[in-house]
Amino acid sequence: MKLRHFKRKFTVDFKLRVINYYLNNDVSMSKVAASHNLLCSQISIWLKLFMEGGSEALKPKKKGRPSKMSKMTKKDARKILKKESDEIAALKSELRQVKMERDILKKSLTLFGPSKPRRKQ
């Protein structure tokens, strides 16, 4: 049966405690690693990150590709919905107006008849 290796996640607090223990006590890195059930390389990576960027560098970084679209909040969605519904209402009103004008023109055409064609000179 194969042993499974799971990727463990460590908190920033735990990483800081391990680094603090290594720096404050006169103990080798391998003994610190053995006492905390870690690899020496992991502690040296944490130590290097801590020396370069402080505790902020020990925070986990977001993985994956950043999304191109921003997350839309409910408030933003409501604003867009309100704006679009207002636009739809305005377009419907304009459509009614144009239909009335069309009907008036049709009636005037039937009442007065087609105009006489003009001759070109």
C-alpha cells in the first residue's frame, strides 16, 4: 500500500511560531523541523520569506487566474435593472407615439387621396 502525501496548509501564526523558536533558541534547523514534524527545507523557505518581507510574506497567496469580470453586487444589479426598465418604458412610449403618427398619416391618405405626381422639368 502506498503512502499518500497530502499538502498541508499552515497558518501564518504557526509559521511565525516556528521561525521564532528557531531564531530565539540555540537549536539546529533539523531539530526544529523534527520537533514540529516539518521538513528543513520548508523552515528555510519560511525563514527566507520572513527575512525578505516580514510576516506579510508568509501569508498564502491567491492561486489561479484572476477573473476578468468583477463580482456584481445586488445593489449594482438593481441599479442596472432599474435603468433598463426605465429605458424600456421610454421606448414603449416612443413606439406608441410613432404608431399614432403612422395611423394619422394613413387616415389622411385615405381621406385626401394620393397627391398628384409632379412633373420633372
